[in-house]
Amino acid sequence: MRESLNNNRLEYVLFHLGNHMTISPEIKASFCFSEGKDSSGFREKIVFLLSSDELNPGKVPSHLGIPVLFPVLKTDKIFDEDENGNLIFCHDLLKSIFYLLSGYQEYSNPKSSDNLRRFSFQDSVQYKLGFIEKPIVNYYFDFIADGIERYCQKRNILFQRKRLFPNYGFLLSHDIDKVDTYDFNYVVYKFKELVGLRKNKLSFKKKFGLFFKGMLQFTNLQKKTNPYWNFDFLRQVERERGFKSTFYFLDQGIRHSDAYYSFDEERMIKLFQFLQDEGCEIGLHGTVDSISNESKMSASLQKLERTSKTKVAGARQHRLLWKHPSTAAIQIKCGLQYDTTLGFAAHEGFRNSYCLPFKLYDFENEKTLTIWELPLNAMDVTLFAYQKYSTEIARHRCRELIDEIKKFGGVFNLLFHNSAFDEVTFPGITKFYLDLLDHVFNAHAENILAKDLIIKVEGINKNNPLN
């Protein structure tokens, strides 16, 4: 991004500033933008210096430990005042925010992908500069609000900060990829692990035991059990803590990539009703092809709404697959209000460096998209399959994320699959999950459904003059 932000991109950033402070007409009228380092032409204004430089990871200064991606002046200060009574933001925080929040790095680097064709964490600026575990966009907005507050205090202008949650919000969700454990595909997969065609850290004895048990279950030589059909358990442990959650259901599509179950099965229709009676939310888990195929996403959505008898508000894409911003455009055309895909599978933290809901950006048409993104912070697969954490380290990592989120009254967005509770492969994972729920409960976080979070964030931003 060699150029400075154009008007549409500036408005995009200032819209999100409205999540953090009230931007009254008087405050907005004080905003001025200056290319380069010169602010001499302004009097009694809030001046944002704009940068046209490309991001250079090797030349990124920091303020209070927070990297500033697009520095302008040679100073450690974030803001200063000049002899003309201007408040000057010494670095281009607006461009730094836009670069991270909009997903520009993903759009501008389409060749970056991992083995599932997702934007690679290793190619991200979060990886290169080591700030994946900090929501630095929230820090940027706080820096801006600090400067504007000083400006307003000196001029007796009313200044009000905003905070979405007094403590922090808790968004709990489950992606329902599979509902049957011991099927043909399970047996084949365990056989591949047994003969070394698939990697598995378990001993040969344990791998053989899993394969043998799968064979007995699949051939009905042992009394049938189905650990993946554990919705009573999920709701029991959530209900005991006063939690509700969002369940994202996957449609059939590509064989061995999408679902083996069907929405219109009698047991699924009963499950949809059970979850809604429990006060939970039904969401769409978009199939592999739906990230770039509107007709397939639309067909899955219509089928889910018909069988669940509910209006579906949002989605998370299967395997966290995403094309930016075309997938969001497809979701909007299908009538979805939010997405909650954007987290790195390879690392817990903040993919867009923000811990609140935000709007996505359409770079091709230079406009803010209507759909909200609810950023994903932690997923069972990330913690125990990609990172291979022990339960103790995973617990520590999640608590560190929560501590960061709590600073800004943000949202801790946790994904746990119904199929995650495999005590043989991941010993202690059930206790880890329950301990994490207890930690959130004891901290008096506000549990909220995804669809209600959208209503809440739109409410806090409704008086923003940039809407």
C-alpha cells in the first residue's frame, strides 16, 4: 500500500472509531488530514498525518510496546501539540488500522496460502512482527481517543468514550462437521494412521486399539456408541454456567470434505428444535465450495432455514476457508448479517488485530461492506492439533488472550467442535474445556449469542455521524 488512504478508506476507519468514542459533529469538524509532515496550514484542529510509504517490517517503531506500522515523524510520541493549537498525530495510525482491520494484507497477497488454500499465518505481518496475541488495532483506537480527549478537555468540548462490555463478552460456538463417530470413513482413517499413511503421535498399541474399536462399532459387533452425538452434554455444561451458544451446521458437498449427515434427517430436525428450545442459535457452516459459489451457499442456507424453521443470521466457513473480500460479498447476497470465520487456524489470537465486531471492506469497489465480522480468537484444533499445546499451556494462552480482550471490553470468541472431546488423542481436553468455561463464568463475562452481538454493536454505533 504505497498510497495514503483515500476518502472512502478514511471513512471506514473513522466509522470504527465510533465503536470507541462518540464522534460529535463538533469533533468531526475538527478533523483534518495532511499528506506528509506539514501541519502549518491548520489552526486549532485535530490533524492526522498521512503516510504514502509502503509497509517496511524492518523499520517499524513501537509505542508502549505496540508497533506502529506507518511512522511519519521521527518521534516516540503518538500525538503532540504545535504552536498553532493543533493536536497532531505524529504517525499514520489510520493507515495502520486500515491495513490490519480491512484485511488488506490478504487481498494484496493472493498467492499466500497454506495446504488448504487459506491465507498463511507465516506470511502475515502479525507473524513477522510477533503481535498475533495483541489486538493492536484496539490500542491504536485508544491512542487516538486519548489525543482527542486532551484536545476536547482544553476547549470544553464534550467527550465520551464507549465500551461494548463493562468487563468482556463471551461468544461460544460449535462447528458441527460430523455427527457420527464410528462410520466407514473413521475406520479407513484409523487404518491409515495405523500403517503410517497419516501422522499420529500415539503408540502403535493405541492406534491399533482405536482401529479395532472402530471396526467393532462399524460392523455392529459391539454395542453402538456415538461420542460425537454429545449435544446433551454440551448443553448441560453450558446450562450449568448460564451459557448459550451458536451451532454452525455443515451441508453436504464435496465428498470427504463436507458433511456426511443431511439437514433433513429426522434426528437433525429434532436437534434443531432442541437447541432452539434451549435458547441457542442455529448458524450456517459454509461448505468448501461456498466460499466462491453463491448458488451453493444460497442452497445450503435455504435448506438449513427450511429444516430448522428459523431465520439464520450468520455463518462460519468450513475449515476457516476464505477469499477476501469475495466470500463476504457472497454472504451478503445470500442475506447473512455476520460472519465469524476470521481467525488463523495455525495460531490463536487476532487475525485482524481487533477484539470487537467490525465491518469488512470491498477493495475492488472501494466501499465498506454491510456484513459484520466477529473475529475468532481460539479453536480447539488450533490449540491441540496445530500448536500441540499441553492443556496447561493452552489454558495459559487462552487466559492471556482474555486478559487482552478485557482491557478493551471486547469479545472472547471460542470455537469448540462437538467432535473435539477425544481423550485418547488429547488427554485432558474435556477438563480443559470445562475449566475454561469456569474461568469465563467466574470472571462474570457477559455470554452472548452471535446474532445478539450484532444488535448490541449496532446499538453502540447508531449515533455515529459516519453511518
